[in-house]
Amino acid sequence: MQSKKISGARQLLKIAIVASLVSVAWIPAAFAAPAVADGVDQAQVPSMVQAQAIQSWHEDIVRSSAPAEGCFQASFPSILWKQVSCSQVQSFSHPLPRHTDALTRLSETAASGGTQTTGNGDDYAIEVSGLISSATGTFPSVTGVTSEKSVGVAAFGGGGILGANEYTLQVNSNYNKTTSVCKSHSGCTVWQQFIYSPDYSTKGKAAVFIQYWLIGYGGTTCPSGFGSDGSGDCYKNSAAVTAPDVPATQLANLKISGSATTGGNDTVVFTNGTTAYTLSAKDSVLDIASVWDQTEFNVVGNAGGSEAEFNSGSSITVKLAVSDGSTATPTCAANAGSTGESNNLTLGSCTATGGTTPSIEFTESN
């Protein structure tokens, strides 16, 4: 909807705001100040313009590919990536795939009239008819969240990185397809996670990285560079870019994206307010770009099958948007989560929207 014509005074205000931003650094045309509707408190205009400028920057920086493999950082309003050192993350606990009996567990819970918390299968995924080239997860609304802690889950051995403000943001691919990386191992499928994890290998620092899985590879010997989970699955981490530990109370400020390019690089981008962090690595590790047609995003426990436990009265809106070369409305795939980690929130209904960036959106609360 178009706003009403503004007065000359408001136009001068707009010019002053834009001029002050430009004086800091170059700003793309997408950041131009919007018209101010009648009835808006003029004292709020600068913060509104800044918020919209940061939102536009988020979208631009995700589309701005890292210039090479490795780790990079960018700060608002620049859309140029600056190379930083990568770290080799050696986790003492890693995120896990969902239990293979997750659907059985879900049906048993429903039959008993119990409430199923989100995760380990009970989650929405966005599903498209083609292939996904990128996926971006955000939290458009977060209310009532005053605390969060990661707790162990008995079914996974009680492991994970546990305690206050321990959680992961995960954008996860489907894990029902195979590629040549499976080397013809019967039943082997590939699964890729784009992850933000506080305290993953260094206390007080978060890691942004990609985790690769060969589910059902079989035997006790994994390909070079992969470790075994002891149950026939193989996994390994990419290098990681270091980011700040962000309290779970600030989820609304966070965004994570994953992208994959056949014959090129896969990239994870994490943004925290006005700073972005990215890691880029070869797609050939799993060749996920050739089979990625469904993806999950959520906030869950920090590795080891753990659960992110939010305080009572928490409500989080989850949005997952993808690029798949189509404007068709995607599918909200229920019970399609692929991670083993969970949270203690109950899923609401899911809405799918088509257009230039097809997406799904749902609320989870307790």
C-alpha cells in the first residue's frame, strides 16, 4: 500500500537521515529511506529507517557470495566480505540425525494423547518440486523468552553441550537421497547441516560451520576424513568461522542461511544484527546440491541429541525461505525434521507462501 504524500518537512527529515547514513559508509540503493506515513511518531523515524536498512543489508549480504573458499566477515553497511582466519573445530559432542524410529515414537505419542516437543522428526520442513539452491531461516517474532538451557535427552544418552544459553541454529537438508560420495554402499544417504553453535569447541565462542553425514554407510570404516558414530554413520566438519555467543533471548536478531552449488562451493552465512560471518567449502564433499529438495530450520539443543528448554510462556515464529528457481507455493512437510536435537515447544500450524522467495512459516510455543 502506498503511503500518503508527505510534507516538505518530512522530506527534509528523510534527506537528513539518509545523509547521516551515507556519511558513515557507502550504502546500496536498496537502503534508501522509505516514505513516512502520517500518524508515525517522528521520533521513531531514524530507528525505523535504520532497521529497514539493516534488513535490506541482511538480504544483500546473503546474496553476496564469498570470493573464495574459507572464512569471511562483513559489517553493516558494507556488502564486501573481509577474509578472516578459519578454525578447525574438534567437537566433544556433535549434532545427531533423528532416530530412525522417530515416526513410530510420534504415532505412539499421538495415540497416548501426549504432547510432542519439536525435533527428532517432529518438525516442519519446506519441500519443493525442484532443487533448493539456498535456504534462509529467521525468527520474525520472539515473545516471552527470558531463559533457555540445553538439557540431555535419555534416548540419546544424555549428551550434548548442556547449560544456560546452549542451543544450535540448524538449516538441514533432506537425508533420503544418495550421491556418488556413498560409493555404492547399499542404503547410504547424504545429509548436510548448516550450523551456528555456541561453545561448540571453545568456551565463550560460537562456531559457524557445515557438518556432513553419510547416513547408513555401514561397517566400521568411514571414508578418509570422516569419523564414525559407532552406528554405521559417518560424519565430519568443515572448518569454522568464529562468531560471538549470543543469548537465546536475542533470537529475533539472528539469521542463518545455507547454499549449495553443483561443481562449486557450499556456504553458510550467520548474521547477528549488523555483523555477518560466512564459511565456504566445496560442494563435492557430499554433492548435496544435486539432491537437495527439502530442508528444515529451527532452534534446538546444542549437539548430542539434546533439547533446548525454553521458559514457560515462550512463543517463537519460525520462517524458512528458499530459492529453487520457482515461484510455486512449496509444501509444509509435517514430521519431516531430520535432526535429532529438539526443543520443548509445541508446533502450531504451518503456512506456505509462493513468490520470488517461496517460504513456510509456523509458530511454536509452550
